[in-house]
Amino acid sequence: MRIYGNRQIKTLPGLETRPTAARVREAVFYRWGDAIADCRWLDLCCGSGAMGAEALCRGAAVVIGIEQSRRACALIHQNWQRVAQPQQTFEIYCIDVVRSLAKLRRQTFDRIYFDPPYASPLYTPVLSGIAQFQLLAPAGELAIEHDPKRPLSIDLDQFSPVLHKTHGSTALMLLQKSKR
């Protein structure tokens, strides 16, 4: 798989991880553009690590990845190590995504990318955890990948939708902290 700057990253064979499609990655990074430089990026259910690798290539200061698969974590670490510059920091935690949120409670992130298996029950507990532990910076944005045939239920007291687009078999929803 190729990412920003025509860099190649490795992915696991088969369907254990589902790399974010190139056009979805393009849409996210086009939308967030210059906001990536020097940002704090959180990649939840990072799978192949492609989004975190792109964020590093585009100048994110800090990238934190959460992935449950041990095999994927090892590969993500190798990929991020290859693309990170000396002034950038990154960490990959091989842990359940819901449990990981409490461990991150004293940190805030400018950009959060959440891409769970589409049929998983993770959407509600992860969004609740992000709100409860105040992980999203006040001016930050959260992007969520989901199945376009399965609408997401969003707590509008916590988050305000900014954008919702479908790219083939992937829907992408961008949220900000609610100003209510």
C-alpha cells in the first residue's frame, strides 16, 4: 500500500485488517489539510496504521495508535518508525479500544480517527469515552468510518456533525465538540 509522498507501508495479508481506501484517506486529509502539521493525532482501531502513517508523513507532532491485534501492532510500529521524522513521536498500544480511552484521559487530541469493524458494537462506547474523558481538543475534529447502510446514532449534546459523505462502501462522518 502506498501513502502520502509515494511511501510504501506493509499491511497484513487477508482480512484481519481493512486498510482505509485511498479515496477516503484523500478526503480526510484534503478536509483537514494544514491542520495536520504539528497536531496531536489519535488513531482508534488503526488496523493497518495507514491513517497514522499519513498523519506522520504530513507533519503530525504526535501520533497515538490503538489496535487490538498483536500482529497488526508490530507491523504498524515498523511502518510508523520508517516514516516518522526525529522530531515526531508515536506510540502504538495493543489493547481493547474501549479500555484504552480511560488510559488516555489526561491527553487531548486535535484529530481523532476512528475506524472499527463496521458491524462492531464499538461506536457508542467509544464516542461516549471520547466525550467522558475529554480526549477531543476544543477546536479538534473526530472522523468516523462506518457502513453507509447503518446510520450512526450520535449524542448531539456531546458532538455536532460537521460533514457526512459516502465514498463507495464507506461512509465518513466528521464531528466537533458540541457547543451546547
